[in-house]
Amino acid sequence: MISRRAVLAGLVSQGQAEPMRGMMAIGVIARRGDGALALKQIEGQALSGGRLRAFAFDDPFRVASISKMITATALMRLAPDLDADVSDILGARLRHPFFPDAPVTLRRLLSHTSGLRNGKDFPVLFGRALLGVLADRTGGWWGAEPPGFFSYSDVNYGLVAQIIERIAGARFDLHMTRTMLAPLGLDIGYNWSGVSQPRRDRAAAGCRSVDGRWTPDIDGEIVRAPTVAIFRAPEAANLTEADYRLGENGLAFSPHGGLRLSLADLDRLAQLYVRGEALLPRAQLEVMMKPAWVFDGANGNTEGGFYQSFGLGVHAPAGEGFFGPATRDWRGHFGDAYGWMTGLFWNVRDGCTIAWAINGMPESGRPRGVRAPLTAPEEAVIDLALAAF
């Protein structure tokens, strides 16, 4: 019988960066319903401070779109009216220009059914007003379909962050650290905001293969604490995060993908989602997990079958392509950006959890799994975890 370590080791490149033969690093933590460890395994390398070393469970990295689920959770903690017109919160009218009679609501933003798309100027850079940019009918920010049509879009969560700022009266990244992440004992943060220097010193860059070498796509260099990493517009080159005006641009601190945390932190969050009132009251979590959109054959862009059902910031996968016959019992979110492929999922029936991180995924020509729509490394990691329960 092949050992679990051998399975992961077989997915990791040895020596040169050869993404079609293996990833740079893979780690996974799985727990049974009682919280007991079922699987904890890590293999491969991390590029940290310009040097290669062994990838570790406590190395922080850019977790990509799992950030959205954490952002949505923070919004739910503020107990907003999910079906109110967000224009009233934003302080300015926001409407789908082709369907102006349909108010944009938080439920629509959280479930990717608002009609918004990532336009030609995405991401809207620090120093620019997000609502002003979205008002451009020619910018590709709005789809041709009416609200209610599903299309996964990061800009939805820029508006969610902006709404958090308007409700809480605090900058998004600071609100996240002070009211949610730090009280939970997590040394993590959006765009490195609130993350201690010792954690930053362990940062693992997101990498891809370039000419046979693992080359950083993100976090090759890390700003020193307490500085926050922001991407400035040319006209805002001299501005710092202290110059940010609340409610101006919710994308500034990357609520859609910029959370930095470790695999151990993902495991901790998975336990909070499956059993912790400290994160969110159960009734509110149930609202997040309940599908707000289900594909009916024509009401959304499934991206090749990847999206069949979606809650409020929570992916509710369907079919058998993700977790086998029990796929519908799982909730969570995937991440995919800058070489990182990540996952944080929990089982609503038995309380099992799985968290994983894979580094070195190519942008195209990815190794495909047997079951669509996952890549081969993702599928292998999930299968390894399921077999350990």
C-alpha cells in the first residue's frame, strides 16, 4: 500500500520547477467530526526571503478567494438587512445600468448574482473611487443578463468591503483585524494588515515555473510591519494607507483574495466554521450555507461545471466531482491565484473538515483530474483526506 506521504511526495517536483510533473509544495490537514486529526501532511518547498526551504504548516501565504468567505462572515456579524438596496448604505445610487429597476442587494453581492463582472480596469487601484468606476457603462462591469444570473466576480466583494466600512465606520482591513481576526487569536490579515513581523518573516511566495525555476508571482518581497501592501493608482503614488477615505474603494485592501494566513490557520478556521459560536451564531451561519443560487440549466455561468450552487460567500458544491457521492454535504470555499490553489471545507452532516494549500500551479495547461472540474493535485489531496476519515 502506498503511504500518504508517498502520495503527496509524488505530486511535488523534485529539483527543478516542472509543473506538469509536480507542484512546488502541498499541505493538507483533515479532521474527523470530533476534531481529532485524521491527516496532517506537508511536502515540498517554500520561497521565503529569497531562499528555498521546506514548506511548513505555519508559513503564511496569500490564500486567494477563501478571503471572500471570511469577508462575508465579517459582514454577517454586523447583522445587516440582506435584501435592502445597498445604495442606502453606500450613500450613492448603485444600479445595473441595463436593469435599473432591480435594486442591488447584499444577498446578490454575496452570491455573485448582482450582475457585476470584473471590468477592463479590474482591480480598481488605491486612490480611485470604486462607485465612480462602476458607473462607466462601457467598462465591462455589468453583464447582459438580469440580476439573479450567477457570474463569479471579485468586484462584488469590493462593494461588500465598502459596505462594511460604511456600517462599521472603520477601514476594512483594520475592522477585520480588530473585531474578528485578532480576538480569535489569529495572527493573519488582509494585505498583511495586522500581521506581526515574525509571521511576515516566514511568508511563502506564490510561485509559478519560469524557465525551469520557481519564480514568485506574489509576495516575493514583503512589506515590513505594520505597513500594509496596497496597489496604488499612478496619480496616488504618494499616498499611504493612512490617506484612505472610508467607503471610497473597497478593493483597496483585497477583500476578495488578499488574506494572508497559514495552513494551520486554515485548519483553525475550519474548526470555527464547523463548531464555533465564537466566529458566527449558528443561525447566521445557516443563512450563509443555504444555497442562494442553484443552476437550472440557464441561469448562470458555471465555468465548466465548477459552480452549480452557491450560498452567501460559501460554495455549496453539487454533483460528485468534488467530494464524491457526499459532495452536497460539504460547504466552504476554493482559492486560485498567483500559483496557490487552496481549500477550506467542512461537512455539515458529520463535522469533518479539510484544509489544503498547493503552490506552483501553472496558469494554463494544468494537470487535470479524473473527475471534472478539479485539477489532479486538488483531487488527489481531497481523496487522500476522504480516505483518512
